[in-house]
Amino acid sequence: MPQARRSFLSTSPAATEIFAAALARHVKPGSVYALRGGVGAGKTVFARAFARSLGIRRQLHSPTFVLVSQYDIRGRRLKRLYHVDLYRLRRLGLEDRLAIQEVMPDRKGVVLVEWPERVWRWLPSSAVVIDFSVRGLTTRQIVVRRKRR
Ligand SMILES: Nc1ncnc2c1ncn2[C@@H]1O[C@H](COP(=O)(O)OP(=O)(O)O)[C@@H](O)[C@H]1O
Ligand SMILES: [Mg+2]
């Protein structure tokens, strides 16, 4: 698990994928990861590699109309991954809110949230926040810390 704050420079999509795989290896059921950063920052690249590392064969997509996608995992303790992408969400309706709160937290699941600012209040304080920033054509700074508040 991350210490107070860890920062590193990824110089290729493959490096971001290796980073995601390393985090996935230590994932605990019930974890929530908030993936922050603008369009093209690398959130989905990270999420895909994370899912693959958990043995998910189905390609992770950011669906147009669904806020929460569920991917089943054949693990002993970890049973599913939820990918929440709130990019298209302008106003949060009650149904959206219920859909998100239903999966967070899930004792046997792990949640990845893109555009977490939109539901910040509902993220548990134990959430791991990962900030992606574009630093060049193929360079991304990735900062990991705890949410806490
Ligand atoms: N170091 C890097 N890490 C991640 N993605 C990178 C990197 N360098 C270039 N890219 C590219 O940036 C884009 C990131 O897209 P995506 O992950 O969909 O962004 P987001 O989900 O944050 O909007 C991809 O086209 C990817 O190939
Ligand atoms: Mg994305």
C-alpha cells in the first residue's frame, strides 16, 4: 500500500501498465481507487492494465451510458472489479447516486473511479487517490496518496 505520497514519472503507456499491475498485485478487497486527471492523462490505460492483472479477460471499456461496469474475478477473496467512469455525468441524479453507493464499498470487490471529483463526498477516507498529469507526449506524472478527507 502506498506510503503518505509517492510520485513517479511514467515515460510510456507500457510503464503505466506495469505500475498498474504492481498496484493490482497488492489490492485488498474493499479498496477504492480514485483516478484523477484530464482527458488523455492515462486513467483508462491504468484501469485496463489493472483489470488484466486481476485476471479479467474481458476488455475494459468506458461505456457511453453506463456509469458502473462490473467485471467478475475468479479469485478466492476478490470477486469483482467495478469500473466507474463519471466523465459524461454532468448532474448526478438519485439513480446515479444509488448505483455508485451500492458498489462502494463492496467487501469482496475493488472499485476504480474515473472523474471521482463528481462523487468525492461519497468516497471512503481509505480511498487511494491517483493523480495523472500530462508532462509530454508520452510522459505522465503519477502521484499516489490516501484520500483521508
Ligand atoms: N506514459 C503514458 N501513460 C499512459 N498513457 C499514455 C502515456 N503516454 C502516452 N499515453 C497515451 O495517452 C492516452 C491516455 O488515454 P486514456 O487512458 O484513455 O486517458 P483518460 O482515461 O485519462 O482520459 C492513450 O492514448 C495513451 O496511449
Ligand atoms: Mg478514461
